[in-house]
Amino acid sequence: MLKLICGILALTSVVSGRWLDEYVDTPESVFDWYEVPDQSFLTLMGGRAHVLNVTSLTYLDRSIVEIPDINNSWTHTVVVIVPHKLEFTNVSVAIMNGDCNKEDNKPPNNKDYMVTAADQLAF
């Protein structure tokens, strides 16, 4: 029975990995990123946070849906934290939340709860 369960899990990961690999490998014409000028800051734990703007993909072709005043390209604010003492160069952690496309979003800072959580993990 254990062999059967292990076999099913292995097959599931192989099969499900293919569509994800194909999706990730598909070129996206709008993909772009840049570091937002004058937005990097020191974290509470002494690291350096770099604020990036990332455009990842076009969401729902305009022939399918067009929402007034909404850009169909997904943009994200990404904060990359480099710890004060970088000990491990082969490890990264991603913490994600939503609401990045709101017009009233303020730039992140060292007191932002998501930045603080990531900063503590990076420390």
C-alpha cells in the first residue's frame, strides 16, 4: 500500500509539473522589471530593502474581458531584502500578499508588516 501511495504521489508531481513548466516557460511579451528609484531603505534588522516594480503577465485578453480603468497587465511591488550579514547565498524566501494594484498604494517602508516579517526571516 505504501508503494502505491508513493507511486501515485510521484506520478502526480510529474504530471502536474509539466503544465506548470509549460506555463512558466511561455514567453510573456509584457514581462519587465526595474528598481524603483529612491525607494530602497534600511530594514529594522539592518539589511537593505530594494523596491522593484515587476510586470509579470497580461491577465485575460481584452477580447475576453475589458474592465474600464484597469490595465490588463499584472504589475507587482516586490521588495528584495538583502540581510546585513549574508551567510547563505543559495536560499531565498518569498512572502506574498495582495492588493498591489490599488491606485492608493503607498511605497513599502521598514515598518510595513510584510517587510518586517520578511526582514526577520532574512536576519
